[in-house]
Amino acid sequence: MIEIATSSATTTLVIAGDLDLAEREQFPEIAARVTGLRRQLLVIDMCGVTFMDSTGAAFLISLADSGRKRGGATVLRGCDERDLFVLEVCGALDLFRLDTQHSCDRAPEADVEPSVEGSSEHADA
């Protein structure tokens, strides 16, 4: 799922789930919408991405390239190491600014899971 939000100077894409070949049908429409908004800054929130392949990377690269041609910038927020690796292998990491200060909600989800497991173990005992 990809959601688009805008402000006066920024477009933000919030991506959740897989960003891969199976999702490619929606990429042209989203790219056209983002390009049509003509904002100087594109922020791509990757906190909810569970998997990205080279097709997803190509989509992000096309967005960044389109923005760069208009004099804009593209920021990746919440990108994990494996996603950065895919972009690096594609030779495109320099197209993006990385938001290293952003804090995702990934860690709290991990904290919730053990307490749930602990409750079910206690119920079985």
C-alpha cells in the first residue's frame, strides 16, 4: 500500500508491505501523481516496507530522478539496511538523502510480542 500526502513544499509517500514486482502495476500511476504535484521535496517513508526487490528500487530511483531533473530532492526515511543495500547494488544510493534521525515504530512492536507470548504460556501452565 502506498499513500500520498502533501504540504505546500513536500510530497510524502508512505509505503507499507512489499515494494516489488507484484506491486509494479500501481507504480506508473503513483509516479504520475507525484510528478504532477511538482513539490520540491519528496519524502519516502519506508518504515512499513517488509521487502523490496530491484523492481521496487527502480520505482524509487525513477521518482528520485524525476525530482532531481526539476531541481528537487528525495529523502528516504525509515529505510533499513537491506533496502539501502538494494539501492547501493543498483548504483543509485547517491540519488537520495537519508533521514538518519527518524525513529520508526518498529521497536515497540517487538516489545509487545514477548509479553503476548508470556501471557499465553502462563495461561497454558
